[in-house]
Amino acid sequence: MTTRKLSWIFAARVLAVVLCVSGVAQAMDSVPKAEYRVRRAALSAGLKGGVAVVFAGTEPVLDFMPFRQDADFYYLSGWIEPGAALVVIGPGPETKTRLGDIVPAHGYKEILFLPARNLVTEKYTGIKMDAATAGVAAATGFDAVLPMTALPEVLTTFVGEDRRRGQNIWSQTDVPAAKASVEFLAASLGVAVIGNGANDVRVLTMGLRTVKSAAEIELIRKATDASIAAQIAGMKAIKPGVRERTVAGIEIETMMAEGCERPSYAPIVGAGKNSTTLHYSSNEALMKAGEVVVIDAAGEYSLYASDITRTMPVGGKFTARQKEIYDIVLGAQRAAAAAFFAGKMRLGNVSERGPEVTDTLDKVAFDYINTHGKDLHGEPLGKYFLHGLGHSVGIDVHDPMDYSKPLDKGMVFTIEPGVYIAEEQIGVRIEDTYYVGQDGRLVDLVAKLPHETTDVEAAMRK
Ligand code: GLY
Ligand code: MN
Ligand code: MN
């Protein structure tokens, strides 16, 4: 065989391995690979010339148990396999030490560290990539990919060049492997602690994750569309005598058939008195005619969550009292959405509902509920709105966000007022997931799922 022919065969084999392995790693949708690098570069700007070391989640001991990637690691890498780490070095200027030595300027650097392949466990888990796999840098989108064993040396070399960098090590302070890595770095440098220990990298990633890109919003839209289909299937399955769990199963089946990899939280199907328990999830009761049923169920699509709740009459028709409460909750949701103003309004929460609060959507919804309708004792209904109005949504269904700051362009969050009157066994929650467009307008991703009582009743019959 000629050398030329041999190199073609080699190239074809390399391509086959890359396709095969990247097929394993990239079965899901993703934002464009270049976007992850933009995120890493944005993170590097906050490192004060230091280094971020972020670990992936670890493989469960029993490898058939579910694995979900660490949210911040995924946000920065797009890598869904367990057992990796990444390092991002932020650029820093030339400086002088106290002894007068020049420390040269250093530039941006990013490295993905992958564990060595284990051909035995791959019989259980399927083929993995490691740093020696041909084409791994292109497949992962990182400037460099090294084996995990190189991580201590990279960290020790960078911080050892100028120990002041030890003040700016950013890591997951809640992850044992990340903590161990920082402690080993200190040991490698011959000290007990480096800097004051690691800074919490999640403080920096929170700021980045709060504002979603167009590609992220598209993934949340896909999660939401699949979840809308699930909610509609659930509505049709509600009948007296049907178990709550049966409806939960139908919702899970539908969202997965529509492309979700899993529910984004344990589905809640609570009828009658269970409708008044906020996070009821045993879903074990049989539904009875005359009850309302709260269904809080949604899926995650390519690791992006949605979050939706609807409330239905088990017998197919709301009573006058159920409709009265339902319309108050719906009115509160609409009042909050109408009061939205990008860059001005915050979400707020239950602990700030006093007369002095004028800039939160939560307060708008609370005021609406508290000034419409009464309980059986003639009291206002505000005290039955037991939880905050909403939360940020993203890779996590409760995505990190600084709630003291106003909502703004690119943010994704829920508006989910609820009234839970245990005495009347009536719980109503209506929850949609929204995003703020680049024009500052609020867009309801769940707009096409019925909101009005008559539309909910009609959807149950269809
Ligand atoms: N599904 C959980 C929540 O609404 O916050
Ligand atoms: Mn929610
Ligand atoms: Mn919910």
C-alpha cells in the first residue's frame, strides 16, 4: 500500500472515531460551540488575573443511576460527560513583586481536562473521549485538552509563577473534588492554605447565567413546547377515579416523546386538599369529582428547563367558587405581567410585601389577590398566596439570579401566583415561563396553553 493510501485510511479511521465518540457526547441539542468559548472568555474577565477551576459532576457509583452534569460546568463547557474539569486563566498585566522582580503579563488560557478512558467501564457506559482521542480539541471546542493528571501541574505552575495569584482562585466551594484540587495546590506550593482559600466561582457564573442568549431561549422554548403538549395530554386524562400518579406518568411520557430527556422537577399532581400543598409530589390519591387538581409539570430539553402549572376541575367543570378563586389568580398573573418594565421591576418575594414596596411583580400580584375576593370568614385572600411570585429559569429550573436586581433583557423567569385555601380544599396555581426580548417586552412562552377557565374546560373535553 502506498503511504498516501495509508494516510487516507488513517484519516478515515480518525473521522470514524470522532463521529462515533462525538455522537455519544452530543446526542442532545446545544447552543453553538463557539458560545461556550464566549462564556469562558466572559468569565475570564471577572477573575482579576486569576484562575477558575471548575469540575464536572462525578459518575454515580452505580453507573446506571441518573447523571446530570454540574450546571456551571455545563454552562461553561457544553460537556455532558462525568469526571472532567476545566481551567480558565484570566489575562493579567505585567507587575513587579515586592523584591522588584518583573512578572510578565499573561494572556487568556482555557483547558479542558478529561479523565483517562477505562475500556472496562466503557462496556457499561459506552465509548468516551479522553485527551488522547484524535480531534478532541475540535470536538470539545476548547483551545486545549489535557488529561486530568495534568491539572495539578497546570495550577501549580500558574500560581507558583506569582503567588499573589493565589488570592484569585475561583472554584466550586461546595464540590469536594474542586476543594481537594485547591488544597492539593496549596500542598504543592508547600503551604497549608493558598490565598484565603478559593473564591466561589458560582458568584461569577450567576451573573453570566442570568442573561440568556437567543440560542438558550430557543432551548427553553423547545422545553416549553414539549411541556405544553404534556400539560394538554394531562388535562385530557383527568377524570374522577383516576390516580394523580397516572396523570403524572402521562405528562412525563408526553414530554419525553416530544424530545425532553427528563422532567425538570418531580411533577406535582395534587387534587382536592392536595391542591393546597405547595410541593405535594407523592401523587398517590384518586381524584374525585368536585375537586380541583393542580398540575405543576414540565420537562427539560438539552439541559434547559421549563416550568408550567395549570389548575383543572376534576369533573370537567369548575364550581362557581372554584372559578372565582381561579379568576383571581389569573387576574394576579395578568396584573403582574402588565406591570413588568424592563430594567425597573424586580421579581420580589414573600418577605417584602409591605406598603413601602413599589418595584416588585410579587407585590403587584399580592395586592391584586388581597383586594379581590374573600375567604369563608370575610378575610382578604392575600394570606393564602404563600410563596414568592416566581424565579429565574435556565439550566436549573430555579436558576441562580440576584433577586435584588431588576429584571431585564434576556432574562427568563416564571410568574406563578397561587391561592391555597386548605379549609375549602381549593388550591389554584397558574404558572407560565416568560422571557424578556431584546426590545424589553415580556414574552409568554406558555401563551398557547389555555388560561381562561372556559378554555381549560374545553381542552379537557377535546
Ligand atoms: N415547579 C417548581 C416551581 O414552580 O417552582
Ligand atoms: Mn416555578
Ligand atoms: Mn412549577
